[in-house]
Amino acid sequence: MAQGSDLKEYLDAGVQFVAQTRAEARRRARDLVKQGYLAQEQLQSFVDGVMEQSRARTDELAEVVRKEIQRQVKALGIATRNDLDRLEAKIDRKLAGGAKKSPARKAPAKAAARKSAARKAAPRKAAPRKASGGSS
């Protein structure tokens, strides 16, 4: 199952790439301030920007994964939730249409059992056989 493990590795790498916590962003920003690349006044806006980019990348990755899953499900012919909802609605319409007609009444269970027993007990008549005429 090399394909499954490859997919898992890509997903894990993607999660690590996009999963940026606020604490990690602050730590990066403080390092940049110490190194002189970022002014102390810019720290909060930098952290907010990093978090926004992280959320955007997470959303993009989720969309890529969602589309791939949909493609795979379609290729396999698996019914989707929408397919099941449409089928359920179709069944409901058929049942609602059938409800307008008078429903057939079922015999009570005891009466049905008696009828079944009577049928089993009734002797069967043999079907008449055709006479075979051996003319050649």
C-alpha cells in the first residue's frame, strides 16, 4: 500500500506547512525583532499576517484534499450524500403518490396463518396427462 503511505506523508507535510500556531508566529517575530529585521511596533501586525496566511494555506490545502476525495469517490462509483438525498426524495415522492390511492388491506396475522394452513392441507389434483401416440 505504497500509495496510501505516500498520501499520508504528503498530508502530514501539508499539515506541518500550514499549521502555524500563534505562539510559533510570535516566537518567529521575536527572533526577527532580535535580528533587526522587524521593529517591535510591527510585531503584532506581523503575527496577525502570519496567522492569516496560515489560515489561507490551511483552507487551500483542505480544498485540494476535498476535491481529490470527490474525484476518487466519483471514480469508484460510491454514492455521495447528494445521491442518497436525491434517492430518498424520489422514494418519498413515490410513496406520497401511492398514498393517494386506497391502500390494500392486509389480512390479520391469524387469519393469514389459517389460510396458509388450509392451502397446505388441501389435496392437489393431478394434472391430466396427454396420451402419447407412438406413430411413425
